[in-house]
Amino acid sequence: MGHASVSFALEKSEAVHKVSIIPRGIGAIGFTMRRPTEDQYLINKEDLEKKISVLLGGRAAETIFLNKISTGAADDFDKATDIARTMITRYGMSDVLGLLSYDRATTPFLDQRILSRSHDYSEKTAEAIDAETRKIINQSFDTAVNTIQKHRHFLEEGVALLMERETLDEENLKELWRKSSITL
């Protein structure tokens, strides 16, 4: 429900279609299903940062409500890190590293094992990439935490409904958002 809360509050381009606490697959104790509301060919920096904040919503909710953390957000961390690192290494979205591409597209006929072990930048640049990635992740996590704290009522009501129904669809979530927005 943390993902849904952040997604609604940040007015994401991807609408939350369904939230469930029914386990799906190995290690998944529930899920948040999002879908794009329109075709999008270019994504700006702000939208990518919002995507990362949504991905970190589950960990933010754990931190706020449970005051402890679990392994549940591991896949979200992978996705969030990939987006942040790609923002820096492919899209030139770092003031520190500038308008360079540090991660070039690979050539299909070359052995991928060779390419994955090397890069053509210095160790100092690698450290800067790591630092910039960490900065984006930390700022996005702060956004997720602040958003959940601001819209705590929506999240609490959603959790109560999920415990009762096990699954909420898009209309349930929109109605809950309308009700909770009135109380803000």
C-alpha cells in the first residue's frame, strides 16, 4: 500500500490498477499493479525520480509504521537503482558528471561477458557514479517518506480495507483517495 500512497500523491503517469495482499510467486506477499495512462516516448528527470520514489514507498511505509525493515523491498531496490544509475550513466542527468554517456549500448555480436567486466572510465568516475546514484536514491526515499507522512490517513484506510477485502482495484483506490483528500 506504500507504493499506492506515493503513486497517488505524486500524481504519477502510471495509475495504480490493483493492490493485493494475496501472495503471488516466491517471496511476494502481495503486489501493487501499475499501468501507464498514456503512451510515453520520452521521460523527464522529474518523472524518473517520481518512479524511484514510488518504488521506495514500501520501504518508507515499513520504516514509518513498523519501525523496522524487511527483505520485502529487494526487487524494488534493484529497479530503483537501475533507474538512478541509468539516469546518470546513459541520460546525462547529473550535474556532477555532466552530459557524457558512461554506459554505451553494447554491440550484439560481441561477447557480453567481456563487456560486463570492463568500463572505459576511471575508478574516480565510478565512485562519482556511485555517489550520484546514492544521492538520487536518498532524495527519492525522503520524498517517499514525506509523502507517506503527509497522506498517512489514506494509507491507514487502505490497509484497513486490504485486511478486509484482500484486494483493492483502481476504483476502490480512487474513491479512497477522494475521501482522504477531503480530510487534508
